[in-house]
Amino acid sequence: MKKSTKKATKKKASKKATLKKATLKKGTLKKATTKKATPEPHNAFMKPLLPSKQLAVIVGSAAIPRTEVMKKVWAYIKKNNLQDTKNRRAINADDKLKAIFGGKKQVTMFEMTKLVSNHLK
């Protein structure tokens, strides 16, 4: 009799497990979905700024946020393959970028951010 009761309890346990799997498959347990409203940007990064004449050659003359300026500068750098191959943190300047970088032939990414922000008003 012990063997039959063990088999019966195993069958009950396996039925419960299959029921749990079946209910999970049916989607009775759903994750709570909440939609959050996108916050209005109030920070200084999103304030439209006017680029200088030297910077306007690369990013355009319209007033755009600082983040978009950096995106366009990076797009220009990648398009013209100006990132140093050995030291990936260094940017090699062409004629247009030399005007922005104060005549320097090569600057780091961090210097570049500072030098570009000097050309925004």
C-alpha cells in the first residue's frame, strides 16, 4: 500500500505543476504595465544655443541643443574618419575642426567637449 500512496501523491503533485504551467501559459499572471508621461526637459542641455561661425560650418547655423551639437560633431568625425586609430580617445583635426579646437592638431574627447561648448552662445 505504501507504493500506491506514493504514486498517487506524485500524480497529484504533477497535476498541480501542469496546472500552474497551463495558467502561466494562458496569461493569467500578467505584468503590470504603467505608462509614464515623458517629462518636459528643463535642463540646460536641452536649451537651444546658437553656434559660432566656425561651428556652424559643421552643425548648421540654426539654434539647437548642446546634445544635438555633440551628436552632429561626432557624426562629422566618424564620417571623415578623424578618430585616431591607435588612441581612440584622441580626435585628429582637419581644417574645419582646427578652427573650433583653437588651432590644435589633436585633442581628446573631453577637451573637445569643452572647446565646442566655447563656440555656443
